[in-house]
Amino acid sequence: MSDWSAGYVSDIEYLPGFYREQGPAHLTLSCLINGIAPPSTANGFDYCELGCGHGTTVALFAAANPQGRFHAVDFHPAHIARARDAAEAAGLTNISFHEASFAEMAEGEGPDLPEFDFVTLHGVYSWVSPMNRGAIARFLAKKLKPGGLVYVSYNAMPGWAPMMPLQRLLYEYSGLVHQRSDVQVKAGLDFAEQLYKAGAKILGDEAMFGKLRGETKAKNSTEQSVYLAHEYLNGSWQPLYHVDVARELGEAKLTYAGSATLFENYPDLSLTPDQRAALDSIGVPSLRETFKDYCVGRPFRRDVFVRGARRISVAKRDAMLRDMAMAMIIPRADARTTIQVPLGEATLEAKHYEPIFDALAEGPRRIGDLMELPEIRRAGGNLSAVEIAGMLTGSSQAIPVPNPPETVTPLPGVLAHNRAAANELATSEGRKSTALAASIGGAGLHVSTMEALLYDGLGEGVPETLDALVAHAMRRLDAPENADDASRKAIADSMGWCMANSLPVWRKLGMIG
Ligand SMILES: C[S@@+](CC[C@H](N)C(=O)[O-])C[C@H]1O[C@@H](n2cnc3c(N)ncnc32)[C@H](O)[C@@H]1O
């Protein structure tokens, strides 16, 4: 491990990834659900990502929020070089990537930066040393505006406790293997599995090994090893209790505002009545939140902190939410009223949500307008703006649109970003997904390789017919001219599905010209 990385895995680059919870609109909604005033975003805002990796997330937000000014920082030169190249290919002019360490940023030795409305860190805080966490807090103390928000995700205790023995084994074993980190972690996993099969009592179970080894839907096997190396082999990695994070960030005058995992903000979706009653007796918010983790058992937290929590009345909060729009991000046929929440499965009232899905399938609508739909008025009941916003966004069926425009017009920056991102995936070896930006809501959506091939083909002027797009996909995939009927049919079925389902959604969100 090199000296400059202070024990952080730096011999291999991290993976690109898009995390929608870091978006300004999503963070704005997290605050409103919890009755806290968010920063205003309509007329411009300043946003910073710390530990940005390849910059995939922040670049998408820059494309989708032309009124925002974006900065992103990472100490790995390969990450910053890659991020700059991608931003240039997408023609982004409202983002700068900086190669700097958290310590340099805290001491003012890094780039000259403005004060920020939003600072986000994903997959960083529990992976770096206490000294670096202190540097992050000092940077926030200096550079977050009053009223500004911080998104910080981390591996959380006690939910992570069952996996800690395995992490320790992988970390110690890697010292015996003088190779690259991804090779070390694979060797460590082989050894751990050998011990498990030999009857070791505390190394998890079959399902855990399957999950660690298995290629997930989003990663191929090389990416999985890179992910595991960054997850398990960092010298200072340590899952954290919420109360400790709240104390550390309290030094920067930050107060916990709520969770960016939206369902966790609704007590009746996260805790049983008995658990709620027990936790009600705990008067210290950071301890109540920590003890909640003992009930929920979540191994990963996405916390939103605010510098100066401005509480707003329920009436004002509801008025702000009614003025916000929702934009559906899935085909109407996939909309569902049965959703997964921390307590298990929950069911949304069909009499309310089916008419809402019908209306949103036509295009984005203000929440206030959804509440006034004739079917909903006839159905009666106590549907609230905070429920609609949280349930639709939390179940990944819609995105919030804080400043809805009259009509959705594709933004030039969004189109340029999407063409570059789709082309990058369509021509990459083995990667399985990327994300495309929307011209509404300042956010984006994950897309599969076939969806990227569709986008790429249309961007290149391929006619919008199944035959032409399948031929384009086969060229990009280097499929042989004489590919058998079964391969051709598999590509055609998948492309046909994307044309019928994804394309209409992209058009409604202004993702494609
Ligand atoms: C697990 S990766 C997460 C990357 C990205 N946020 C994501 O989720 O895709 C952590 C990132 O933090 C960066 N990093 C680690 N320690 C750092 C430090 N002391 N200063 C600046 N960047 C650091 C790493 O280079 C890496 O890109």
C-alpha cells in the first residue's frame, strides 16, 4: 500500500457507480419529510462530493442540474483523470474535479472552493481513519453554508457485527499474499470458505459466501473482486455507531436531519408498536436513532445532517410538498402497491395509488394535483402529501421534482451526458450498467447494457425499428454475422422490451431528444 493513501486500497481503482440518494432533490425531500427546511435550489446552488471515485454520480447531477455549481474531490489521481475525461466527453462546464486528500482540504491546502449548500460522501466515512474523519469534519465546519446539508453513508453497527470476523480474516490474510488487492481478497475468500467447510463456527453461512462470490446483476466477477477489495481490505475500515458519527459531525455544528433511505423516516414502516413505545422513552435523539439500529438491524446507513436545523410547521411542510411534483421512472405496467419496507412487506391503498399511477403515466404531476384527482377525492381517506412523496420515491417508482417546469424539455447537457454514458457502456468490456440523466428532477436512472445500446443506436441516428436497432446492438456487441437464431432472438426480445418500456419513460423525463 502506498504512503499517500494512509492504508486505503489504492493499487486498484474503485468501480463507477450511481447513487441517487446523493441528489439535491432527493436530499431536499429527506429534509421535508422530517420537517426541516432544505436549501433552496431553484436559482443555483453549490455542491461538493468528497471521495468521488470515478465521479459518475456527481457528473450526472451536474448534467441534470445546470443551475448548480459542482466540485468533486478524491486523492486517487486515476479516479480524477478518469472523471475529468468523462466530464469533458459529456461537455460538462459546471463541474470541476480536484485531486486532493481530506487532510489537504481541511488545512486549506487543496483547491480554492466556495461554501456549499450540499456536501455528500458515499462509501467513504467508515472506510477511512479517525484522523481522516476528523479532517472531513473540519472541512465541513469551514465549507458548509448555514442551512446546508451533508449526506454521509457508512457501514453501521450493530448491524455489521455478524460480518466483522470475516472482514478481519480477509484483512489479515491479505498480508500473506503479495499480490494486487483484488487477487488478495479472492485468495482470502477461498481460505475463509475452506475454513467454513472444515466446520469453523463463526464464518457465516453458505448463503453469505454465495453472495460474496456471486456475480450480482450489476457486477461481473472482476468488478466483484475489486468491490470486495475496497470493501474489506482498508487498513482503517471500521463500521460505526450512529451516536459516534453524530458526535464527530457535531463538532462541525451538524445536526441529524433524517435518513436518505426514505422509508426509515416513517416509524410505522421501520419499528413495531412495542419498539416505538420503548424508544419513545429515550430523550436524546442520537441515542434513540442508535437504539433504533438494534431493532432494525441495518448494516448500512445513509444519514442526512444539516448545519442549523430550521424546523418548519406541518402546514408549511405540507404546502411545500404539495407544490413539488413527482415523475414516474418505471413503465405503468410495472407500478405496484405492494412494497418492501424495513419491517417487511407493506401495501399501499390501491384506491389511492392506482389513480396516481395512471396520472403519472401521462407525465410528471404536482403532488397537490394528485391529491385533487376526482378518483382520490371520491375514495376519501387520509392520504397526505408526505405519504405520497415518501412512498413513491422510497419504493423507487418515482423521483421528486422540487421546482417543476410547465413542460419537460430535454436539456442539452443531459443529452450530451447520456450519449457519452450510453456509448461508454455500449463499448465497454463486461460492465453491466450505467446511469442516464433526466431533464426533470435533477436526477437519473440506472440502465442496463441493452438499454444503453438502444440509447446509443438512436443517438447515432439508427432508425427506430427493431431490426435496425438489433443490427446496431449486434455490431456493438461484436456478435458474429452468422450468430445463431437463439442469440439473435435473445437480443431482439431484450431490445423489443427496452423499446416498448424504457423509451416512453425516457421521453417523459426528457432523457432523450
Ligand atoms: C469506496 S470508494 C467510494 C467512491 C464513490 N463515492 C462511490 O461510492 O462510488 C472511496 C473513495 O474515497 C477516496 N478516498 C479515500 N481516502 C481518501 C482521502 N484521505 N482523501 C481523499 N479521497 C479519499 C478513494 O480514492 C475512493 O475513491
